[in-house]
Amino acid sequence: MTVSRDPSSGALAGLRVVDASTLFAGPMAAMHLGDMGADVVKVEHPARPDPSRTHGAAKDGVNLWWKTLGRNKRTVTADLGTEGGREVFLALAAESDVVVENFRPGTLERWGLGYDQLSARNPGLVLARVTGFGQIGPYRTRPGFGTLAEAMSGFAAMTGEPDGPPTLPPFGLADGVASLATAFAVMVALSARGRTGRGQVVDTAIIEPILAVLGPQITRWDQLGTVQPRTGNRSSNNAPRNTYRTGDGHWVAVSTSAQSIAERVVRLVGRPDLVDEPWFARGADRARHADELDEAVGGWIARRTRDEVVAAFEEAQAAVAPVYDASDIVADPQFRELGTVHEVEDPELGPMLMQGPLFRLSDHDGVVRFTGRPHGADTDEVLGELGFTPARIAELRERGQV
């Protein structure tokens, strides 16, 4: 469980990222870059820290989400709307490769920190701008959150039971997808900089990346004039596909996206006759017989324990997975072998578990070097690296500008 790696070996070692964003999509993108070795400097307002520091569960008054979201980031305070804060931000941007921000469009420009000003000092800078609706268009100045993107993208409309309301996810799905898109876009811009020597602006609208994972809904509407209906845990493309309760009170999920898997499942549950039905040969036709298939599969599963079900499916080379909560994830041998869960020493709470970086590289491992730091903990250190004297830092602090 404890993961020990050399932090200097990260694939992005030597890359500096300024995270001036708040809440989730922007900070998570910066977290992904930090996991791969980038030096991430988190900039927060001196009196108004990132709201994610108070979001969700806490232990002994210490927020737990921030410990993950703020990991691998040194924390600095600066009021960017003041002259001193602007001075700090310009100095940081001049010595960095990437800036991630999620202020409403026009805010940086109003402070004299737009891309024209930043790139004048650092032509190779990549400025990643993450907002709900993007930098252009009639909605650009609206407050934007992942919930709105989940609604506007079509996700909520296609999620939920057929006779129930549109359903939102219980976590920041659109923010998470946008964070991946932003990290990818940043690396694309850096790759282009390697050829041209010039940075550029990344414009991520949270309403857009989630569209990419929702399938061909737009093409379907364009070509057929139909929209995907809500089907609960079922699929309109194949069956059996559902969650089923086991005899010992657990749940498992079954998928039959491949025809061969569907045949193995029904043979396993004692219904080989179904394979000979004319409708069984196509996933969409099987979906129209989901009641019959669910009865066969669900009834068989209900008479067995979760372990028995998983073992039988594995022996039959059919696709099944237990429905896990966090305790199951931590105990699972596959996650253990992958090193998915990292144990990290936290100065405030001691050893703590959290999910690690998204993937493994053969030559460069990702690493959680440290957990989310206290507000402004590294201001003096980072500003000192930028050439600010202790007297100047004290002066800025006295004015409330850092």
C-alpha cells in the first residue's frame, strides 16, 4: 500500500505550473500535471482560500478533499486585484511554463494580467482558461459549474430510470472530465511550443468535454431525429446489462457488449436455449427482451453469494464485476497490484490513503510527493525564489496583498 518513488524522476520534472483556479476542473488539471512531476504553485487570495478547502468531509476540522486536490502543490497567497498581487503573479508567470485559471472571462484582463501582458514577459507561456461556458459566446460571463454542464450536455437527460426524472451524478463528473481535457490540451500546447517556441491560450468550456464521453447522441439526433432514452442500469444496445443483487446482499454488474459474452452468460445461468432465439443474435434485439434476460440472470445470481457469482463468471470467461464502495477498492488485489491506492504521510492527520496518478509509465512513475498544504504555507519560499526580499514580502503581507 505504501508507495515509495523518487519525486525527481517524474516525466514532467522541470515544468512549472501556476494554479490560479478554484474548486475542481482547473485545480484537478493542475493536480494531474503535478502527479507527473511538475512543480505546481497554487495561488490563492490571502483572505478567501480556494472553496474546495471547505468542501465535503473533514476530520478534526481538517478538510479531506483538499488533501487530494491540493497534493503536489506549493501554496502561495496573492490578491491579484492589487498592485502587489499583480507584481507577484507577473513574476511567477515569467518563470513558469503554464498558468491555469478559471476567473470569469475578462477578469485577468481587468487586472492587467491578460495573455498579452503575461506573454510579453514570457512568450512561451501556455495559459489554460477553464470556465463553465468558454471565453466567447452569449453565456461566457455566466457562473459555470459542473452541474450545469451535466445538465446541458445531455448527460442528465439520458441518466435515470425510464419513468423517473433526469438524474445528476453524485460527484463532479463534468469537472473531472474537463480536468482531463485541460491537462491534455496543455500538453498539446507544450508540444506545439517545442516546434514554434511560442505558447498559446487553451480555452476549456466545461460544457464541452463531457460531450465527448456521451457517445454519438448528436449524430443520432441529426441522422435519425431521435434521442437516447433513459434506461436506468439497462442499455438500449445490448442485454443482459444491469446490476443484480446476490444472495448475500451484495451487488454485481454484468455487461454483454460482445455477442460471445452474452452467449456465455446465458449458458452459465442455465438458459442455453436463449442462444437459439432469432432475437438473440443482435445486441439491440436482446435489449428489447431485457425483462426475460434479467429474470434469468438475476434469478441465478440471487441464489449465490457474490464470491460464488464472480468465480463462476470468471471460469466461464463472462464479464462481471462486484459493485464496490471505498472499503472494497482498498482491499481488492487488482488495485493493490496496480498501486492504485497510495498511502501518504500527512503532517496534520498522519498516514492517509488516496487514489494515485491516473496511469503508469514504464520509465517515469507518477508520485504523490505530499498532500494538500495549508493556505499560503509556501509564500515566503516561492517569492524568495522569484527574487523578492524578506522585507518586500513583509511589506506586501502587511498591506494584505499576499
